[in-house]
Amino acid sequence: MRRITNILKQLAGPTHSVPGGPHVTIRHAVAADADALAVLAELDDSDPPRGAIIVAEVGGELWAAASLDDTRLLTHPFRPSGELAYRLNDRARELRRAERRRSRRAASAWPAAAPHGGSR
């Protein structure tokens, strides 16, 4: 059994965990991120994300980005970004859910329209 486990570990290759703590930042993208997002999209062989975007930064470098509008996810193919992409995708899902709740609350807060042809 131990031999099979060792073989599977070798086949999987080296595994790296995403550094935790202050080195990882998940934040909303800003205009200054446009060039880095374009590079990330090119490395990921994808179109740049559009609309509201959150990014995952490690040591000042963008490793992943997620669009809140179309659920597109980009990752840096030469960084161990799998776990980070998972965390970023979870955060994007939370933000989308919160936005839907806010929209529903705002829609229900509008007063009901007065019936047409009411009495005077």
C-alpha cells in the first residue's frame, strides 16, 4: 500500500500550498490592474475578464482573477494557483449572492403601484 501511495505522489508531481497570511490579498480590481489582467489573460490563453473583477495577489503579483459578472476565472499557469483559484471563486460566489440579496431587498422596498382609475 505504501508503494502505491509513493507512486501516486510521484505522478502528481510537486505540490505547493498557497502561502497564507499577509502575502495573499483578495481584492476588487482597479484601473491600475488592467495591464496585469491582460498579461494574466494571455498566460491563461483566455480573454480578459469584463465587468466587476476580483483578483488574488501574492507578493504583489496577480495569480488569479474572477469576473463577478460572467463567472470567468483566470489563473497564472506557472504559479501554484489552484487552491488560490478555488478560494477566489468562493469569494466571487459570496459577493454575487450578496448582490442578489441586495437587489431583491431594494426591489421589495419600492412601494406598490397605485391602481389605475382610482377614485378621487
